[in-house]
Amino acid sequence: MKNLNKQMDELEAKWKRAVADYRNLERRVNNQQQVLVRFANAMLIEKLLTIMDDLERANEQLKDKGLGLVIGRFGDVLKSEGVEPIEALEHEFDPQLMECVEMIEGAKNQVVKVVLAGYTLSGKVLRPAKVIVGGKI
């Protein structure tokens, strides 16, 4: 009887460990799936940003109201997915958010011009802003 109780306790302990291991595995798999989805979304959004760049360049030349509306709607969709533009123009240069492509005469460490817009995705830099920074030359 004592031996039987001991075996039951051992089996119960093994069962509890197996259940805990399974739950941990389930949690790990879910986390990995979420990371994969976020990575896939980031890759797709980066590709879409190049299209946004082209649309904005075209709008600079054409100044078309309809194209401006499309760009606005495109921006709204990106924003709904957690994409935010990096505010760089006339801000102090921040190497965490920006990449300096040129320095010209101007206010020291101030962004004078944005060459290519930068974006964050859920608070993380997706693409740094490429900027021209002022300084003493």
C-alpha cells in the first residue's frame, strides 16, 4: 500500500511536470509566432514606404489634389498599423532616429532638410530619417 501511494505520487509529479512543460512550450510557440508576424509586417511596411516615398515625390512635382488625398489615406492606413513618421525637420539631430547624409552651414546640430522621411513602427525605428544637418563648416 505504501509502495502504491509512492508510485501514485511520483506519477502525479511527472504528470504535473509534463503539463507545465507543455504550457511553457505553448507559450514559447505563441511568442515565436507573434515575433514572426511582427517581422513579416515590418518587411511589408518597409516595402510600402518606398511606394509612399514615390507618391510624395510625384506630388511635389504635380501638386495634384487627388494624389494628395491618396497620400493622406495611405498615411492613415500606415498610422493604423502603428507606423509613425519621425519628426526631424528643424529638430535637433538625434542619431537614434536619424542618419546624417550631409552637413551644411546652419544652426549647429539642427536638421535643415529631410532627404528621406523616417518612420517608427510601434515605437521602434523602422527606417531612420536621412537628413541634412547644420553646423560650422
